[in-house]
Amino acid sequence: MRGAHARGPRNDFIARHTTKFDPLREIISRYTPDVVETLCGIPRPQLEQAGEWIGASKSTMKTCLQGVYQSNQAAAAACGGPRQRDRLE
């Protein structure tokens, strides 16, 4: 998302407070706005607007429900079918 990328990652914070971030970065790089639009049904302009808002904010608070957070993989796992991520590889 342009807004979030315009500010850039805080690599110093990431290095101090995370582990295995580079593999995560590689996985999420496959989820371009076009892929996310296809998977989630959210139009690209709305995704980009969300990125602009997040990137422009001084701080962001994220809240979610665990079931919603895992929903991208939950249905496929429950049905024993291929995971969404596997379609991108």
C-alpha cells in the first residue's frame, strides 16, 4: 500500500522486537493489491485508501477478533482443501 510504504518500515524497531520477520515479509509481498482484491472482494482503490490512511497516521491501533484474523486460511483448513496461500506459489 502506497501510504504505508511511503513512510517506510522502521527496520530498527523490527530488528529489536521481532523474529523471523524476513520470511514474513517475503510471504506478504505476494499479496499485491490485485491479489487482495481478488481474495477479499475489496476494490483496489479502497485498499489503497486504507494504506494511505495507515501510512499517514502517527500511530495506528489495530483490533480484531481471532476468528476474523484467521479467516483467510480457516475455511480451507476446515475442509481439508488447499490453502489460499498455496495458490500464490
